[in-house]
Amino acid sequence: MSNRLGILISGRGSNFLAIADAIGARRLDAEIAIVISNRLEAPGLAAAQERGLHAMALASKGLDRETYDRQLIEELHKSRVDLVCLAGYMRILGGHFIREFHQRILNIHPSLLPAFSGLDAQHQALEHGVKFSGCTAHFVEEGLDSGPIISQAAVPVLADDTAESLSARILKEEHRIYPEAIGLVLSGQYRIEGRRVIPK
Ligand code: GAR
């Protein structure tokens, strides 16, 4: 696999910036070919433009999944993207998209999957009363937050945590493990056995 990344965002974009920083610091051998936001007002989009990256808004509002996904696929192919990285991309991808980029879509999720998939994972963890939570870098398959797990990091949940304080502790780990997971996948130094991603 060559190393051109297509990054999909919906909001703040701190994971995208962590990827960009890892590339800048030569911890990750990759190139950001395009950043696409499905929300026009996403702060991450402005951050990408400020860094001089190829960045675009592709509004998803009002479009059905297949129509929107086809537009996304077209833009990603135009930019000759090898690996699609979801970074706070808050829209479900349809089967057509997932088949188009088979085992070439990654996501970062703020819980230790399979616990607390879906929205507000940090809030779900607090409500459930778990003593540890964390984050998961994984391949994207059909089915919410369901693909093979590449790496995880755990953090403690403290007695006085709020969703905000827990999110901040988890986010720090997201920024560390996501670029590493991307590096592993780009290197091809792994195999997938069933659901297990095994580094070579
Ligand atoms: C991150 O915590 C990411 O794990 C989460 O959204 C946040 C985006 O922050 N993603 C999900 O919940 C996906 N199911 P960012 O825009 O600053 O990277």
C-alpha cells in the first residue's frame, strides 16, 4: 500500500491534527492527500486549510447515504487515497463505501470496544460505572464500531470524573495510538485472523 491518507472529519479535528503532527515529526510515514468534512462549520476544516492542506467541505445534510457516499468515493479517488481515516467523523458509512475501500478504512473510538459503541461513549462509560475506559483504533466494517481492533489504550475512570475530564484523558491516548495504528496498517506488517489483528 502506498501512503496517501484521506481524512474524514465532522468537528474539532484534534485527531486529524495529531496525525498531521505525527507526519510532521516523521513518526508517521504518510501524506495527507485530502481532508473532507461533512459539516461546513467544522473547526477541523479551518485548521486543515490553515496548514495548507487540500481540504474541502462536502455537505451531507439532506442527502441519502448512498448519494453522499458516492460523492465521497469520487473525491477520495480523485486524490488517489490509499487509506481512509475517520477522525471524529460522525456519520455512518454505507456498505457501498465500505466495500469500495475494503480493509482500508480506520476509525478511532473513545471507549474500549466492544463496550460503549455509538454516540457519547465517555458519558456511557461514566453512567455504567466502569473503573477503566479508553480508546480503540479499529478497521471499519458494516455494523457500528465493529471491525477488527488494531490497538487500544486504557485509562482509569476517577471518582470525581465528569464526561469532560474523562474525555480529555482518553483523547490524549487517542492522539498517541491512532497515528501508530495508521503506521502499522500502512507498513503492511500485520495479518488479520478472524477478528484478530496480529502484528508481524
Ligand atoms: C474523538 O474523541 C473521537 O474518538 C470521537 O469523536 C471525537 C472527535 O474529536 N469519535 C467517535 O465517537 C466516533 N464514534 P476530534 O474531532 O477532536 O478528533
